[in-house]
Amino acid sequence: MTDTNKKVFTCIVCPRGCEVTANLDKEGNILSIEGNSCPRGETYVKNELLNPMRQLTSTVIIEGGIYDRLPVILSDVIPKGKMMDVMEALNGVKVKAPVKRGDVIVKNICGLNVDVVASRSM
Amino acid sequence: MYDIIIIGAGITGSFIAHDLSKKKCSVLVIDRDADVGNGATMANSAIVHAGYDPKPGTLKAKLNVRGNRMYPDICRELGVTYKNCSAFVVATDSEESEVLDRLAGQAADRNIEYKDLDGNAARDLEPNLSGAVIRALEFPTTGIIYPWNVAIALMEEAVINGTELRLNEEVTDIDCVSQSNSDAFYRVKTTAGSYEGRYVINAAGVYADKVYSMALKKESDFKITPRRGEYYVLDEMAKPVVSRVIYPVPGPNGKGVLVVPTIHNNVLLGPNSLPIEDKEANCNTSEALSYVKSAVSKTVENIPFDKVIRVFAGLRPSGDAGDFVIKESDELKGFVNVACIESPGLASAPAISEYVINEVMKEAFSFADKEEYIRRKPIVYMNELGDEAKNEMIKQNPAYGDIVCRCCQVSRGEIEDAINRPVGATTVKGVKKRVGPGLGRCQGGFCEPLVVDILAKELGKDKAEIRYDSPKSVILMEETKKGAL
Amino acid sequence: MNSRKIVIIGGGSAGIAAAIAAYNNGCDDILLLEKDAELGGILLQCIHNGFGLHRFGEELAGPAYAEKWKDMLKDLPVEVKTDTTVIHLDSDRNVTYVNPAEGYVTVKAGAVIMALGCRERSRGAIATPGYRPSGVWTAGTAQKYLNMQGYLVGKRVFILGSGDIGLIMARRMVLEGAKVLGVAEIMPYSNGLPRNMKQCLDDFDIPLYLSHTVTDIRGKDRLNGITISRVDESLNPIKGTEIDFDVDTLLLSVGLIPDTALLSEAGALLHPKTKGAKVDEHMMTSVPGIFACGNGLHVHDLVDFVSMEGEEAGAAAAKYVKGEFIPKKGYELMPGDGVSYVLPCVVSPDIMEDELEIKLRVKDNRRNVRLVLREGDKTIKEVRKLKTAPSEMEKVVVKKAELAAISGPMTLAVEDMG
């Protein structure tokens, strides 16, 4: 037996999907990280251990657009546990066409210091 | 009070309603399904058999031969496609060849045209016929149709000429009300209402025995045990694997597993034939599908199974007597059973109607002919028009230039027409049956959302109210983002 | 009759990129035909992010990726017709299209680029037993309803197939309030990208049933339940392993098939494995002057590669109409051990560009391998790989000089590192 343990992660930062191993001591402190192909992989695994972050995409109601829904994305990742809160906050949000890609639809959603922005113009 | 209430809007009920709509009588048609031709009419081999096969002396033999001769004119008058594709019945050994001798004899007796070919001559005409085939009888008068299109067209013309149609209503009880024998009438109760008619025609398919029992207040004297048949559908191809219907020699379970071209160059493979008690069990099973696969390989080679786009199963209303049951009830005057209409029911349907009206109920149905009879306006199928006619259509209505279903190349104009016609489509399946979007290789993957959208617009409904078929066949469950839950 | 130098069929990621590349390679007469109301193709309903890392160095949502390409096309003299469906194509490159404004029109094209994308395998194609109620859709159809029309098709969902669209839809449905009870995959490994396994299934505790398939579908009107069963090595269901799920929705993510109806009509030879066209080093099909690219040629994992392939086809078509190369019968390139397919199928070293990107898919998951291109016993090129998977397209780049001495057919194989 050793005082370390390994945790294996599939990195989701990009479609490459590296398998990254974190070596931890018995308190869960990170000793080393290996298997990542870029520095973003290391950051991802650190976050995954401490505070997993996720991007979130969804839609909001749009009036006068070519479709009935406008796709939206967050300006930055949010804590994984807050995804459902954001979904709830988007419920009932309505915009009117025209909208330009990158337009802020909801500022600082759920106080997360992240904006909801339009994924496309419509 | 209606003169006649027809229970069942399948191919037989539709033919009878249509033919009665030419006469001065009032007719109500009731069906439990959301559309005309939704039961056995929707799921069968779609063949107008030549009529050589049924046992001599049966109604099946008489009506099939007559029906086959009636179809081409009727389809032309209705403006629906009838394709005279011809057929082979093939033998692979001497025992089977003896069966062909019997069929040839029956064909000769019934004045049905046929040719006797050896294996090689048959393969010259159908190159994918199995090398094991030693002899084939060709029956050139065999035809193919889309049975539901014929039923819908018939009902459409009936409704234009005054027939009433009630869909989504299931008959729950029938009472014979007879103050005196001479003016007896029937009260037909449904899930939505109650209707009175002097005559009842029971064309209720697999449920005809149950419907008769309702009126009789005891067990019906015929029993229907559905026979389930399962099929594969192959994708439309420039050169389908066969151009004629290919039958093995018939056996105790019927005509056997067939290879059938369709009007739009698809191919049907099937059916098996399995008696089942459950009148609702039109599901596919892996056992039957593998049986069909191996059975068709005995008559036809090079079947492209990688081109399968759909499987389906149908229930044939098979009676216990072996023949159609078409007669006025001995116990209930004015109650006519048109029951046990299994194969060759589709091929016989026009003759069944003629037999019911002109023979079985000759005196009772001797209503005068209407002075004026209005023909339906056929559906315009863009694929069937020449280039100039197509452009003329689009000039008149640009929706005919907006392709919705890219597999079958169906335009928005055709779909809107299917919805807005008499007996128009109210469901996704109804649109598919009338003009074809979703019948192709993507099976509605691309076009279903577009069809739902068009249905909602034309019917003035929300998209969530649009159904695939029955009122319970919900498509869209919930609109998103509509505010607090 | 109208004539155009290049007609591009399909205005999704492959078609837009092909149009831009054709223009940049000197073609000034380009017609781009799109069946929908706007350009962008299937990306418009792929609202998740992850697009554009290779092409733009950033991760974009599908609609944003499409918009960037549309912006690049906007100011170029390329004629775009939307709401326009191509009905016929023949081997002489006569293209018949229809739209509400013009009706049926036939144009003669100097070159045609097929960029029609793919369709999803349907329930019918996999012949699943059971009833045929409402409630069974391909994942992409449910995605269109959800992301473009704003409707959820169901509340209790099971997914057959671990393709990426299925995984993406599992997450989308959960986020929109549905419960996803599981994903069944008939193969013993997942077909989706590892990141989608993680962020779409693991994150939401959705179980994955490997070596399982759906063996029954219940419900006369709307789906009310399914059964899954474990499969043996020949992928046949094993009796006694059934698990029932009460669900109202079954989504299928069981494979994508290039749309080749028009190619078949024109007489192009199809590839038995990819189901798309067979192409040469210039992305040209067996019919001279008809080119193919994108998911309409073979199914890609990443849209970036679809766009790049569109660019290749666009550039090649532009050179073809200028007469800069005369197509010729080249040497066959065939899949060797461990490879399920390789594109192109034919290579003519003397007319190829300076570099050729060979695309391939391997048959199974392996580690520490090399991809080896050979002519007979002679090794032409070798590329080492840490891991390979059927779900990930691989590429081997060869230089014109490396193929200069070729005189016969070539194979590309996967081999273990000795």
C-alpha cells in the first residue's frame, strides 16, 4: 500500500479527449498530473478535483425570428452545480429579432459573473 | 335516422359507402380510427391478385376474379394509380410444379389470362429469380395499388356526394329497435354519440365478430382470429430487384412469402402468417422477420437487405369458415355482415360492394340513382407531371415548388392540398398516406417537423396538438421556456 | 439551357467552404443551392459548443460556426439560392433544381460539387421489433424540435446508440427537464467522443449499457416502454438478459449515412463501407467533373474537417474547370489489416497536389500502433499513434515526392508497434 492514489479523467476541453491522470496524496492534494497534451488539460483536471466547471448552451424564446428559439451560450464556464439554476433563469426569457451574434441576452446570470450571449444573429 | 350505417372505413366499407353514394339514400360511416383505411387496408401486400388461387365455388374465387377486372377502370375514374405489374407463381421442384398445374387449370376455368414458362424463360424476364426456379406461371392481369389511397379516394367521393363520416368513434353497443318487424331499425352507440339507421353494414375488419355480437346480444356465429403478417420495405431504387410480384406456390397458410414491387419502385418482402388471439397485436417480432428473410431467398436472389427502410405488421381478419362471410343476418333483418375479409379481400373489394348492393341486399337497397354525381378532383402529384405542367402548377401556387420531403420529393403544395381536401388529413400519418412525405429512406427524420408545422398552420392548431395518428399518439409533449413551472 | 462553371449542391459546412475555396482558386461563376431557408445546414440545430477548434482556434456553438463561414462567403460573387431542392443530376452534369420562385430549372455545370450531408439511420433501417407508436425518433429529429422549434418530444427518455448526437441530446433533454434513463450501445465500446461520454452522460449519472440493444418497443399510440437485451459476440440478443424501461421516448443515434440519391442517379460508384461516393485524390467521383465532400462523402466526427474537405473539393473543382488537370485512372488505395475504410480510393501521383491527406477509420480500439502505407511490401509512409478508435477519423499526410515511384496498388494498415 502507498499513501497516494490515482484519479483518471477524460479531458473535455477539446474534442481530442485526452486521458489525464492526477496523482493525489491521502488528503487529496495533487502531487502530479500527467497524460495531458496541453496546459489546458492540467487546469481542467485541477478544476475537476476542486470545482468542476462546465459550458452551457440552451435557447431562449425569440419573436419575429426565422425560428421560434434563439440559441444561446455562456460567455464563460460556470460551476457544474449551477447549470440547473441557469436553465431555470432562462425559462421565460424573451427577446425580439433582430439579434446579433454575441449580443448579451442576460447579463451576469444568477450572479455568476457570466453573461448569456446569442450564438447567432437572427 | 340514416338509411344505412356502415361500421368500418377500410377498403370494403369505403367501397360500399362510395357505391351507395350514387344512390338516393342517407349513409353514415363510423370508424374507431383517426383516418380512413387505417387497419388491414394499411398493412397488407397491396396486390390486386388475378384470382386463380381461391378454391372453386367460394365467394373468394367469384369476387376476386370480378374485382380484378373492375379495378383498372375504378382507379382511373377516381384518379388514383393502378399499376398492372403482372406476377409469377414459381415452382422449385416437381411437387410444386403440380400445384402450378392446378392453378393453371383454375385460371383456364375462370378465363384468367396466364402463360406457362420454364425456369430460364422466367429468369430472362426477371433476372433475379432464384436459380432453383424450374417453372413459373405468369398472370399478366395482376396489379398493384396503394390500398389506403383507393379507400381515401372512395370515401372522399362518397363524402362529396353526401355520405357522413365519423372518425375516432368506436362502436360500443348496437340495439335492434323493432316496434314491429317491418319498421325495425338499429341504434348504434359509439364513444361519442348514438345514431339510428334502418340498415347496418358491419365492415369492422378484425372486430366484425365482436360488432355482430353487440347487436346479436350473444356470441357471433363466425369467429375472427387475426393472422399477423410481417413485412420489410426496401428503399426506392432505379431498378428494383423485381418488376413483377413473385409468389411461391400457395400452401395451407395462404399465398406464402412474396416479393412485391410497389408503385414508387419500393419492394415489399412478406408476409408470414401467424394466427393470434389479440386483435391489437400488430407488432413485429424478430422470429417472423428472420423467417420472411429466409423464405424470400427461396424465390428471389440478390435482395438488397441493406436497403431496408421499414418493417411493419398487419392483421388480416381471418374467419373460421375459410371463406368471406357476406350475408344478411338470419336473426337480425337489415343487419349485413361483410366479414372475414382476409386475402383476397383487397382484390375483391369492388366486387364485394357490388355483391352486397346488387345481390345480397338487392331489394332493400333498390334506391333510385342520383341525378347528379360529383367526381372528386384527383390529387396532383408533382412527380407524375411533365416539366411544363409542373411549372404551370408552381406559377399558380408557388407552394408546389417548395420541397418538404426530399426523399420522395413532396412539395408543401401537395401537403396543404392533402390537408384541405374533403376527408383531408388531420395527422402526420394521414398526410403520409395521401401524399407520401415520410415514406422514403429517412422515414420522416427530416420532414416530420416540417409536416407538423404545416398541419398546425392549416388546421389552426398549436404544434403540440398535432398527432401522429390516434388522439393519444402525442408527438410534442411540452413547449420549452414558457415561464415558471 | 443555362450553364454555370461550378454548381454546389448543399449549403452546409462543406458546401459553403467549397464555394469559398472554388472562388479563391479562380472560379468566378459559382452557384450554391440550398434546400432550407438559409445556409448553414445541420449546424443550425447543433447549439452545443465544440466547433471550430481546428479551423478557428476557438470553440464555438454550431450556429456561430456556421455564421462565421456565412460571413466569409457574404461578400464573394457566389450566387446562392435558398429554398431550392435539387431533383435530378445526370452524368453530363445537368442539374435540375426547383424552388417556388423559378419552378423547375435545369443548368449545365462545368463541375458539380456534392455537399449534401448525411441522414440518420432510422428505426426501420435497423428493423427493431415491437409496435410502431409515436415516440421513436432519430436524435437529430428530436434536436430540431427542441432547439429550433422549442418543443420537448418526451419526458422519460431512453437512447439507443452512443453516437455523438445521441449523447448531446441526452444532456439537452435533461437540462430541459426530461429524465434520461439510459443509453444502450450494441458494440462493446462507445461510439461517441470521450468528452461527450463524460460531459453528457457521466455528469448527469446516465447509465451506459454496452453490448445491449433494444429488443422490444411497446405502446399502440404513444410509446410506453421498451426492453433492452445484452447481445452476444455476433450481436444477437441473449434470452434472459432483458431489462424493461418505462419510457415515453426512444431516441436513436445508430449511425449516419451519406445522402447519395443524386450521385446514384448520375451513375457514380459508391463505396461499400462509407456508403458515400468513391473518390480520387481530387475528391472527384467516378463520374468526371462530379466532386464530393463532407458528410455526404463519408461521415466525419468534427465539422472542422468537413469544412476542410469542402475546401479541398472546391479548389479541385476550380482547377478542373480551368483544365489545370486531366483526370486519369490512378493507382488503387485499399484498406489493409485493421482499417475499415480509406479515402481516396484512387491516387494519381503525377497530377496530385503537393500533399495528399489520406483519411481512414480503424476497425477497433488499440494503443501504440502505427499506420503504414505500402505498395506491395514496400513501405511508403509510417505514422505512430498512441491510440486509435473507430469513432475517431485518422489522417495520414503524404507528399507528392513520396509517391513519385508508385507503380501499383497501395494499402494502408494498422499495425502494433513491434
